[in-house]
Amino acid sequence: MLKSNFYLPVLICFLFLFSGTSAVGQETDWRNAKYGSQIHSDGYIDQPYVVILPDRTWLCVFTTGRGEEGTGGQHIASVRSSDQGKSWSVPVLIEKPGNESSSWAMPYLTSYGRVYVFYTHNGDKIHSLKGKTNIREDMLGWYCFRYSDDGGRSWSARYRIPMRKTVCDLTNDWDGKVQMFWGVGKPVDLHEGMILAFTKINRYLLDNTEGWFFRCDNINTEHDVRKLNWIMLPEGDTGVKNDQLGPVNEEHNLVHIGHDTLYCVERTISGSPAESYSYDGGQSWTLPQKLSYGNGLGVKNPRACPRIWKCGNGKFLLWFHHHGGWDFTFRNPVWLSGGRLENGRIKWGAPEIFLYEEDIQSRMSYPDLIEQDGKYWISETNKSEARIHEVPPEFLAKLWNNYTYGYRDQQGVIIEPEKEKLQADNSIELPQESYQKGLSIEMTLSLTSLDAGQPIIRLTENEQKYISVQTEDFGSISIILNDGNHQERWTSDPGLVQPFGSQQVSVSIDNQSKIIQFVINGIVNDGRDLRQYGWGRFQMDLKFFNPDKLVIGRLGKSQLRPYGSVDFLRVSNRALMNADLIHYQQSRRGN
């Protein structure tokens, strides 16, 4: 008996540790970045990019240093993983820390197993400018590479790629004697060779930027690195940029769509990323334009890397931040959009929350995508820790079938009353359910007035706590959260709700990421040109919200028109994806 009592708590602890739930039964949210597997953390770390070696080992290269970004001793290193990112080897130095920085490593795996790493190295040993000393110098100097023929266990000597000087260089702070540049992402295969993107800088430190490319057509066949054929593109003296989007056109990264067609995305300070196409293998490019979703509305992003990938299934992914900021901040949460090729162009679907951190000031960026055995992982860094996250296949399936999949996921539906129960002032009893994951409200409304303050619905707990939805000024809808002590409110984008016809209004309250979103008539609210954000944060913890009834509000009317009505209502105890909400709205509209 004593023996049995001894082993029982041990068994319970074992089951707890490996169950993926907490002691109180709360499931972990895979989107919470803290649950990712750590790649490296030792001071500063950036751009953790991964290639899969022929023996299935993962090789990750990154930029690191003991100080903050841009301080002395910045260098590049590599680590290996043989268990799909769960654990990593001790770092191997590609470049040692020293007085001159080496940064922004981008790996490329050749067809015969050699790994190249391309990076910026301050070979000119520049540390001053116009009387200022000890300047940041991690974007100055030479474009260099090293290679490994043993899977990253050791690295070759340093080689330099000759970089053609253009107007951007000749008019820079050093009059072309020093070049300023950096690269993000990874080179991509192009026919028998490869092409990589990088950004030239005209004005120290990060102003007047433009995109360029190095193409090497014999890198997969020529083993003698002295015989590699480097071509800098586009042809001419001007890189890929659109001055109408501002002086910042940078962090170009690209995918190969097919034949000679390439697609490139860059960050700007216009509040949006920009896209451009090349139809001749990078020799010329279309003028970058603001990125748009498939419905024609613009994608929003601050001065943060908008990363794109082409996946093995021929579909695409876009990493971005879904707000219209102008600077380097607010990179939490991260959003993903799925893309499909239609008529030679990529059609992007609705944004979805991919990763978040509990510290809202955290800045996740510079990701990479890894595919193996039909699974997907994405790496990222918040500048102090690099991690990798496995992505659930069902999440990606909804991204890629954003407007087309045809099933109704009934998971989490709490109530969907019949039409006759949706009369004004009617009270509907709610079952006792947990709202720990969040809450989604889907409605079809018929409004005849856009007056503010019209009550639509109200979920209450003992008349003390409540969540209510009501009309606001200028054709908008608000949701109000009251936990009995304080009240919070978020309002939809104005102008999307009309005082005639059926209005599809959905709101999701994600209790894990603590984000509220509206989808109205198929449009994910993003603030448009009226505000930086279309989504909002909240503090109320829905884990402690237990509504017992739902009351239908009494909508107003305008002159000579009937009262408004709630024609459809569904409440779920989870935050539905935007793809779900859009699809359900389209289904109700008969689209």
C-alpha cells in the first residue's frame, strides 16, 4: 500500500508535465510565443534563418552580440538541430566578435549540399563619420560570404562579392568610398542558380533606401567560389523603390513564382508594405505599389519586416503586423495572411493572429519558414531570444482557403436562437459555459437609423458584469466590456454599417491574445485611413465572466421607417478566426 501511494503522485506529476495543460486544466495557446522552442538567447540575437541539410538536420544562422543591436562585437554564428528544433547545438562562430561587425547572415543550400552564408562585414573598418566617433557600423562595408561543406560544423575563409556602385552609393555620406547595405530573408532558387535581395542605403543610418539583387546562375554547379558569376540587378543605376511611398523602401525579400517571374515585398513608412514583380528574372521590376488583399483593400504594416514565403504546395504566406504605424515599434502581435496565385498575381486573404507576447512592447520579427514531413514551423526573434514555433495544419488550411472552404465549424457554439426569440427586450437564458478562450458574436442586423446608442444585445452576469453591443456615430458599432469594476470599449471602423438592407456584424474577443476584432459585411476592420488600428486591446479576463442571460436590445427607427431588428444571432465561447467569420457572413448573404 505504501508503495502504491508513493508512485501515484509521481504518475500524476508525469501526466501533468506532458499533458499540455496547466494544473487548473487550462490549455496552452500555441500562438503564445513563450511556448516556442528556444534557438538561442545570449544578449542580442536577430534573423534566425534555417536551411534543412541533406541528412535532415536543421542548420540555423543568426546575428548576435553581447550588447544591444548595433553595438560593438556583433557577429554571426550557426547552430544545428537534429530533432526539428526542439534542441540546438552549441553555436559555431562563422565570424568572430571583434571591432568590426559582421551581420545579417542569410543561408543558401546548394543542390550538392554546400551551405553559403551571405552577410555584411565592415571590411573598411569605418568607425567615424563627420567628426562623430564610435558610430553604428553594422551596415557598412563589404558584401561577403563563407561556406560550409560539413553542415555548419566549420566554415571557410571569407570571400567578398564585388558590388557595383550606383547613384545611391556615389551620393552617400562617404561619396561612394564606403557602401551601406543589409539583407533580410534567404536567397531563393532561380532556374539552375539563385537570387538574393538586399537594401542599399544612401543616407546614414537608414534613410533613402532602395532594393537590389545579386543573381548567381552557376552556384549549384561551380564548386570553385572564385569562378562564381555574380550579377547585380536591376540593370541601370536605380534600385527598386517608389519615392511616392517615402524615403524608406527597404528589407526587400522575394519568392520565385515560376519561370522568370519573381515577387518582392518591402517595408516602407507609408503605413503599408509595398510589392513589385519582375518578369525577366530580376533584370527589371514594376514600380512598387502598396500591398492589397484579394478584396482590394490595403494591407497595413509599420516599419517592420513584411516577410513572404512560397510553400511547397505552391501557396504563399505573408508575415506582417496589421496596423498603419510609421516607426519600428508595435510588432506584437504578428499576423499571417495566406496567398494564392490567380492570373499571375498573388491574392492575399484576411489577416489572422499568428503569434503574440504578453509584454505588448515586445518586437517579434525577422522570421523564417521551415517545411519538413508535411509540417510547418516558423522561427522569429524579439531581439533577445530566438524561438521556433510549429504551426497547426488546420490554421494554415483556413489561411489558404480564406474565402472558399464550405463547412461550418460548430465547436464552441453556445446559442443560436430561432428568429422569433430575437424580438426586442426578449431575455434568453444562457447555459453555464467557460469563456476562458474568448467570445464571438455573429449577427445579422436590419437598421433603419444610424443614431448612436441603440442597444443591440447584452450578455449579463447577475446584472453586475456585462458585455454589450450598440450602435455608434457614423455607421459604426461598439462593444462594451464591464467586469463590475471598470469598463472598456472598442468601436468598429466607421462607415461600414448602412441604415438599410442586411448588415453582417461579427466581433471576436480573444481572451488569450487580449485582442478585439470586428468583421463587418465581409471586411476585417483595420482602421483604414482613419486610424492606425482596426483592432483593440482589452484587460477584462473572460475566465471570470459567467453570463446567465442575453437580452435583445430595442433598436430605433428613422422617420416613416420601421424599427430596426436583430435577424440572426450566434454566440460562441471562443474567438473565431477572421476566415471563419467572413465565410459565415458570406454564407448568410448567399454569396
